[in-house]
Amino acid sequence: MATITERQIVDALRNVIEPDLGKDLISLNMVKNIKIDEQNNVSFTVVLTTPACPLKDLIKNACTNAIRHFVKDAQKVEIEMTANVTSANPMASQAANPNSPLGRVKNLIAVGSGKGGVGKSTVAVNLAVALAQSGAKVGLIDADIYGPSIPTMFGLKDEKPAILGKTIVPIEKYGVRMISIGFLVDQKTAVVWRGPMASSALRQFMTDVQWNELDYLLFDLPPGTGDIQLTLVQAAPLTGAVVVTTPQDVALADVVKAIAMFDQVKVPVLGVLENMSYYVLPDGSKEYIFGQGGGARLAAEYHLPFLGEIPIAKEVREGGDEGVPVVIRNPESLQAKLFKEAAEKLAQQIAIRNAGIGAAKVEIEV
């Protein structure tokens, strides 16, 4: 048995293509710590662009197959899959911006809709928790100053954040760091502020909160295209936005306006997610209460990624009311699985956007 070399391993892995980025793992510098022992056992690490990568197992299998095919004398192959989330934030360098609260946040994502009542906050909460479950460091800003719902959806209605010097320490639950005006005012008190005051509060959530290092910071926006949305796009280097809709025409019409707003301020839309898509009847059939396929058609019309359809279900509503998101409360439910898939697709689109390439998919070769 001939002794194999690191060069042989590297050359073999040049045949494994990262499916979203369209380049081989070696060119992308995704392979680290190659080791070969005296028995020709091989081990190395593959560093993915996100821990929520939906193709993790596919890439791992492709690496194993490449070693087996091109390096005949290789014996045992051990691959560690880790991740280093890529960034589109020009401030994301602690060394360059030691005093910037957002300087260690890699990606900032707005979750918006054209109208209320589409379950946007439910989507934002479950996407945030699902990303945290994948191993990512996640934060969530409740940007709906007039109607904050994050404290309720996380079961934190009576919690108050700690104040450290002149900064606020975000509250953390289910692996998500968060801030909301609901933590700072009485739950029964109406926030009767003019637009500039609400916008100032949002800015403070970005500048006066100790976010520390985050892979993803999500913003749960209020409905519409008003002051808060404009303040956010002007004050923060957004990676992109997710737009939430239901299948019905009245919701889709308003979502078109939200897409137009993001386009006007040059914030890329990372995907469309359709909520309340259908109801699963006891016999397993689907009842399309609000119409069928509207979100997918909208995404196709505007050439946007479609993140999926989330069916309407009592479990989702109960999770929100009880402060236990459905991805935690009922992890094996259809809704939880679809939220997790949507989070993976979102992370996938962020990685593609950060790499500066289109969303075309390339199959793994080997």
C-alpha cells in the first residue's frame, strides 16, 4: 500500500463543487486541517458558509466519494463539518469598529410585509429560533414599536433587560438575543408617539444594545412602508429582506408594494414566504382557505427565491400565545419542519448573496 499525500487529497476535493457557489471546495478555501496517519486514514474539516446549510450531508457524502474514487489507497475517511457564516456587513470587523454595536453582526435581515395580519411576527420568531437551533448566533429586534409582540411570543411579558452603563443587555431565550419596546414600557400602555420618536427608538435598539457577535440579526418590521422601514434601510447595512404574505390577492397586492420599496432603497429581497397557505384536514387533504399558490406565483413573477408554504394550524397560534414558538413546542410537526426548511433556504440565499453570485444552483459533481 503506497503512502498517500496531502496533495492527493486536495486534488480529489477539487472535484467537489459547492452547489450554491458553483466552485470547488478547494478554490473556496473551505477545506482545513487535512491529516493523514501512518495507516492512510484521512481526516479534514469542511467549513460551510452557514451552520443552517441544507446541503450539509450532500457535501459530506460528496467529499467521501471523491476521496474513495480518486485516492485508491485511502482507508478510513473522517470529515468534520463546521461553519463560518459569511458577512455582507461592511462594519463587521471588531478590529475596525471596536465601538460599533453592529460591528460584530455579520448579517442584518428585515422581515416585512405590505399589510398586517399575515403572521409576519410568527414567521420572524420561528425563523430566528430555527437559525439558532442550527448553531448560528442570532438576534431579533422587534421593530414594531406601536404593536410589539415579541415579548408575548417568547413568554417574556414581565421581563426587563439589564442596563450596563449606557447600554442595554438584550434578553436571551431559545438561543435568540432580543430587544423590544415591550420590555421597556408597560404591556397595557399604548405607545402614542409620532414617527420621529418611533424611529429614534429603533435607532437606539441598534446603537445602544450590546449585541456582541451575531451571525444573523433579524428585524421584525411593522406592516407597510413607512417611517420605521425607511429609518432601518437608512441606518443599517441590510443584507436583505424576507417578505411574508398569505395566498390571497389582497395580501399579495400589498406585498408587491413592499417588494417595490425594498427595490427602491436597493435592499435585495432574499425570499418570499407564504404563511397560512392551507389547512390540513383530518383525512390528510388540504383546504386552501385563502387561495392557492399566490406566494409562489409572486416569487416567480419577480424572480425571487420562494422560501416555502407554512400551513395554518392551531399549534402555531398556541405556541405564539404561550410563548413557546412551534419549532420548540412541536418540533416534529409539519409547521416546525417547514419553518426549519425556510430558515435553511434563507441562510442559503444569504450565503449566495454574500458570495456576489446569482441564485443559480449547481449540482454536486462526483
